[in-house]
Amino acid sequence: MLRLALRRFLSMIAIMAVVSFVLFLIFEADKLAVAGKVLGPYSTLEQRELWLQQHGYDRPFLVRYVEWVWKALQGDFGESLRYKVAVADLLWDRLANTALLAGLVFALMIPLSLTLGILAGMREGSWTDRTVSFVSILTTSFPEFASAAVLVAVFVFWLGWLPGTAAMTQGFSWRELVLPVAVLVLYDFGYVARMTRASMAEVMTSQYIRTAILKGLPRWRVVLVHALRNALITPFTVIVLQLNWLLSGVIVVEVFFAYKGFGSLLYDAATFGDIYLIEACTMVAVFVAVFTQFLSDVGYTLLNPRIRFR
Amino acid sequence: MATIPRPTPSRSRRRRSLLALLAAARESPLVVGGAAIVLFWVAVAVLAPWLPLPDPNQPLEPFRPPLSVSADGSTTFWLGTDHKGRDILSRLIWGARRVLIWATLATASAYGVGIVMGLAAGYLGRIWDEALSFLANILLSFPVMVLYIVIITRIGASPLNIVLAVTFASAPGIMRIVRGLVLDLKTRDYVAAAEVRGESPWWIMFVELLPNARGPLVVDACLRMGYTTIALATLGFLGLGLPPPDPDWGAMVAETLPMGAFAGHAMIFPALAISSLVLGFNMLADGLREMSLKE
């Protein structure tokens, strides 16, 4: 177990190292372009070269890369070109906002999708099963921005019940979070529900469940005590990995509703060409993705005693 | 040394299995429904130049509601017009053409790369497997949208660059699937037979292994067409998609969002169009998967 965790951890570090190198290569190999971004398009070549010299860019690429990684590990990602403040200060605020959004989404999505998935998988082919399966295909077919457009048209423009943005310009407001959370839950619950359903349906056909039913145990006991333990292993990994998908959706939803989170920060940085901010945001996003992969792998082996990796 | 002839697959058997497949597909409402939706959009997209529609980029009368008639009574705006007075139905249909062309090209390109990578990793193994799997792990460690945004903002939003970005994002996933299938298939007797016959690795990979892995790949391809449609539309919405002024479903929603309060139809219809096409692909994938499980 410990060896597996260690191996996965090392491969996580290796991936982070390669990603950081490629990212640095993409954005900072062309030194003059960096200076052009910092000093603006009307700066002269002399100005750019002077700036490069003053900021240590005349050193070899590898030295600069190592220094960048070293600083990044200490939480120093440089200064944002657009906001003129330390990238780290921006990042933590925005990450906290996104964590709130993602936390709410998970808090709603997990009970909803597990309940629906279990109900559907308990009796494969039943009316409940058909309905849940179709509804989950339907909702996952609406890309985040499309369902956001439809929900905004109905609840903001037509009924006038909810605000159409989540910019929180007049302080924090739960009402502004309703639509962003709803959009993400709608898009994401279907996949988890379908995975839970498949896993539950498979367990329900197994020998030991048949034994339990034939033994005369009440149905609720068979489902809750015998089936669930095994049926929830797959959904667990799917839910943890869902964070990776959620991050993609979060970018779209945050841009759509002008929510001041990590996703809209990354998007703004990319469209503005804010190099240091893009680098930092991408590294954080990849870290979150790789780390959740690690958690899911380790969690899976902990939950499933039949699996033992070498 | 005597040469062993290659066995030739019988034609009639293959045709019969295709007919059987069509007959079985009729039984599944998911497959029929999904195919109907997808074929509807394909037909509309193919026929776009011959349909009696106004030019999709021509400004006519702005903010007309659905089912209204133009001032001179010559054209009916079935779905209304947008903020620039362009006919929405016409833009939807021309937009379908655009999204179907580029989604197909992008998915095909991702499949080409993913299949070659997967066959090499699965059949050749060893160093190939290690290297290709590591590469795939790196690309898969990006949240998809982050990968798109980084690539597109770096190399610009041209149609070819978008195909490239989709290939980067999807090929690793396809490679994993192909690799898994190949690892299972390569222990079969017919592969050993081909090796004994002295066939080259290329022949074995593309003629012996690939056709036998097609079932799961067809299901995955339908799903991936849906994802790619979502990706293209979402990039269009974020302003990183195919360049204007030609109609793009995602960009249509983004452009008309500010006017949603009084011209909601202009953003609802493109949103529904995208979702219906994706729904078609998803239903098709799901139905085909169910059918393959029954066999």
C-alpha cells in the first residue's frame, strides 16, 4: 500500500516537473516576447534588452527555469502584468472563491447523483432506471454555457427571480451563486449518476446479493448493507476525478456569470497575455488535477481490498 | 521457404453482419432517436446552400421576434433575427455546417493520432509503451479547458489550430482505449498466426488488430463527436473559436447574451441547437453500447 502511494506520488512529481518545463518553454523561451509583453507593444528594442538585462534574463534558460521553479515552490510566482500585484495574492483569493463554488456543487451533486444512481441500478430496466438514464443523458448534453443561457433566459429575464451575474459587486450574495451552482450540478451529476447506476446494477446481479435475497433478508437491508459497500467504490473514484472536469466547467461558468474565481482569472490572464499569471494558474490547475488523480488511485486501493498493485 | 497465403475475409459475411446490425439498431429507441437527430443536422448542413434562406451574414431587420415577416413581406424570420438583423434560422443552419465539418475533422485527426499511439503502445510495448503512456499522462493531467485555453491563446484561433488543440486534448484518451483493447487482442491466435506467417508489425497492427477493436471505438467516437462539438461551441462562446463573421453556435450565444432581456430568442435557439446535436451523439453512443452489451 505504502509502496503504491509512493510510486504514484513520484509519478505525480515527474508529471508536474515536465509540465512546468514545457510551460516555461512555451512562455519564456522567447525572451524578447516576454519583455514586449511586460513593457507593452510600443517599447523599443533597446528598452526591452535593458529590461531583460535588469531582470536576469541574460542567464541561460535552464538557470532561469530552476530559479522560477524554486521561487514558485515558495509561493512566489512573480507579479501580474495586468493587475500589478503579486500573482500569489491574486491567486489565493480567487482560489478561495472557486473552492466555495466547487464545494457547493459537490455538496449538492454527490447526494443527488448517488441517490439517483442507486435507485436506477437497484432494478435494472425498470421505469425509474429508464427515466434516470435518459435525464442524465439529456443534462450532460447541454454544455455549461448553453444551459446557463437557457436558465438565465427563464429565471432572470422571464421570471425575474434571480440575478444574472455573480460578480458580487455589492458584497457577498448567496442568491448570485444559485445559477452558477445549478449549471455545474446539472452538467456534472449525470455522469456520476450513470457510473453509480452501472456499478450498482453489476453488484445487484452478483451471487452474494442473490444469496442475501434468497435468505429472505428485507430488500432495504440487502441494498443498504450488502450492495452499497461494493457499489460505491467506482463512484468514489469517479467523483474524485470529477474535480478535473469541474475545473473545465468552472472556467466557462465563471466567465459567463463574471464570478471572481480562479477560472475567470485564468481566462482573463490568457486573453490578456499576462504571462506570469497564466503560468501560475496553469500550474495550480494541473496540480489540482494530478493530485486528485493520486487521491483517487490511493483511495481506490484502500476501498477495494481485492486490488493489490505491485 | 514456403509462403503462407493470407486468409481473405469473406465479403458476404461482412455484408450480412451490417444488415443484422441495422436490424438490431431499429430495436433500440436510443439509437433510432440519436441517429435521427444527428442525421437531421447533417442533412440540413449539407442542404444549406439550396435551402430558401437569407444570407446568414446579411443584416436585415434587427431584433425581430420568431415567426415575424420582413417589412416588404418577402421573407419570414421563422426564428427571428439577432441584434445585427441577421436571420437566426439561416445562421443556425450554416452554423451546423461549420460545427459538423470542423468537429468531424478534429475528431478524425485525434483518432488518427490516438490510434497510431495506442497500437504502438499496446502491440510494440516496452519502451514505446512507457514513452507514449507518459506523454499521454502529461496531456491528461491538464483540465481540458485549461489545455484548450493555453494552446489557443498561444498559437491563435484559426480553424487548423483548433483541430490541433482538439487532437492534443483527445488523442491521449483515445490512445488509452486502443492500448487497452490491443493488450487484450494481441494474445489471440490470429495474431500469433500472422506473426508466424511473417507479417510486418504494421500489417498486424492495422489489419489484424484495429478492425477487431472497432466495436468499442465506434461507441467512443460518437461520444467524442459530442465532446468535440461541446469544445468547439464553448471555445466559440469564450471568443477563442473559429473566427467571425461566419455563424458559430457558441459565438451566437455570447454575442446575444447582453440583449437577452428583450431578445432572449436570439440566444436560446443556438443554445438549444448545440445541445440537441450533442444529445444526438450521446444517445447514439449510449444505444450502441447497450446493443454491444446484449450480444
